[in-house]
Amino acid sequence: MMTFTHCINRMFLSLGAASLCLVAPVVADEEDHTPLGEAMEQSAKALKSLRTIDKADWAGGAKAARVAADGCRKGMAYEPAMLKEMPEGKEKAKALADYKRLMGVCYAALCELELAYLDEDQAKVDAAMSKIKSVKKEGHKKYEDD
């Protein structure tokens, strides 16, 4: 026969174990979603939405480009984790300056994309998308952990 205290202790132990199951995924999720990651996710989602927008929906394309540019702009306030881990010095300063350059180029290309949609010019849209893909590839190759 269990005592009342023993029952209460078991109940709290069970609740404690259950709460760990609920907290662990949240903590892991927070580690995976940095402010930079969230900003870049905003840009990526907006650019992916262009796949489903009708080519004749120039205003929708312009809006998606604007949202993508806003995500890029927000991301400029942060630096990649791999740069934070670098020792202070000239190499880190150069890497940070290059990262900011790439973010600026990407932001400018996203603004060009918005302008292309506002001009309703598919050739300009294609050219801007080419720039965006190129700078994204370069940036991820340099500054994103695999």
C-alpha cells in the first residue's frame, strides 16, 4: 500500500518527466531558429511564393519581392554563427565585411526584382532572379554551415 506522500512524489516525478518532453523540442527549435535564420526564411518563403503566382500578377510578384527584400534587410542586423565563432582579427573582419557585401548585393537584387515586377518586364525579372540565385549560392557556400 502506498502512502499519500509516496503518491504525490510519483505524481510530481511523472509531471516533471512529461514537462521535459514538452520543453526539449522547444529548446531545440529555438536553437535551430536564430534571428538571422528567421529573416532568411522570410526571404526564401517570399521567393518560393513566386512559383505559384500567376505570371500576369505583376503586383503579386512585386509584393513578394518586397517581402523578400524586407527579410534580407532584417538579416543584415545579424551575423552568421560561423563568424561569431571565429577568433577576433583581420580574417574575421574581412569575412564579416564580405558577408555584409553579399547581403547588400542580395538586397539590391531583390529591389531590382521588385522594380522589374513594377515595370511588368519579364526579362528584367529573369535577370534579377539570376542575380539573386547567384549571390544566394555564393553566400550560402561561404557562410552557412552544412
